[in-house]
Amino acid sequence: MFFTRVPVPSSARHDPADLQRAAAWFPLVGWLVGAVAAGVWWAAAQVWPPAVASGLSLAATLLLTGAFHEDGFADVCDGFGGGYTKERVLEIMRDSRVGAFGAIGVVMMLGLKWQAVAALPVALGAAVLLAGHAVSRAAAVSLMAVLPYVREEAGKAKPLATELSGGRLLVALGCGLAPLMYMPGRYEWALGGVVVLGGVLAIWFKRRIGGYTGDCLGAAQQVTELGFYLGVLALL
């Protein structure tokens, strides 16, 4: 319900505490999104060139998630690009309009992901897409283990404002790393880039605004997903 547009029965009942408990399982959503991306990419690659297959796969994930994480990435680009104080950064990020930094950032992000996936070998691409979506969501929610939530007012991510630690953190990491078993072992080194990027983002968010927001989690997912693809390509 939170990360995708997949219909949920209207009879489903939940409260904010459910979202806190579910945070440990968010990388499983990456399995779903990654499986759709991999399926569309593989099927399209049987008919069209890799660039077309990559574009269709990317479009499928955007439709499935409602561009949820891309929206967060755009807000972070606008806020951190146009704000000089914590208050101003948060104010810009709260604005639903997309500015120049956000538009440029999303174009660059989607373009790089499109080209990176297009460059993957057909025999490896499906496994990389599945792993990339799961690993990046684990990296994003891991920020909840090291940073505080900084917005005081209510927002769509406010119910997530809780520390992710102990068993819940292990579950999130386990779900995120599990798809790596479908890839040749040497490509697991691509995780190094994900760890570095996640660490850099954590330090940057802490320094600029003192913690994270929901948009920061979305931006972290986008950046680490791309970082994983680029890492795999570097190991080919």
C-alpha cells in the first residue's frame, strides 16, 4: 500500500503502528518491483534491442510504484540544491512543485539507469534487476538505523519515524541481500558501491538537516539502485 500501486482490498484495516512494524519487510517490495522489472526486460529483450527493453522495464516500475521514490529524489535535489539552511531545505522539499534541480536530477537519474540496464548481458540482466531493487530498498531503510527523523509535522512518512534496529534491521538486511544468490558470486562486490553511497548520503543528510525525511529514503533508494547497476557493469 505504501510503496506500490498494487490494489489492496478496501476491507484491509491498518494503523500507523502497522507501518512501523512493516518497515523491516520493505526490501520484500523490492522483490516484487524487481521481478516485474526483470520480467518485462527479459520478455522485451527477446523482441527489441536492449535499449528499448531497458526503457520498457523502467516504465513498468514507474507505473507499479507511481514514481514514489523518484518523487522523493526530485524533492531532495530541489531542497538540497536550493536551500542553505535546514529550515529552508525542509520547506523546499515540502513543496509539491518540481524545480530545476529536481527536474535535472530525475532526468539524469532515469537516463543513467536506462543506459546501465541496457548495457547488461541478457543472461545476467534479470538477476541484477531483482537484486538491485531489493538491495537499494534495504540500503534506504538502513538509514533509519543511524539517523533520526527530522520533521515534526505530520507527513506521509511520519509513521515511519522510529529506530530500525536489532532483529528488525537484520530482517531488512536479510530480505535485501537474499536475491544476490541468483547472481554469480563475484558480482556481490557491487555491494561495496552501495555501502559507500549509503554512507555518504547518511553523512550528507546528517550534516545538512540533522537526519532523514521520507524523501531522503526515496532518494537513497534511487542512488543506491543506480550504484548497484554501475558496480555490476564495472565487474563485467
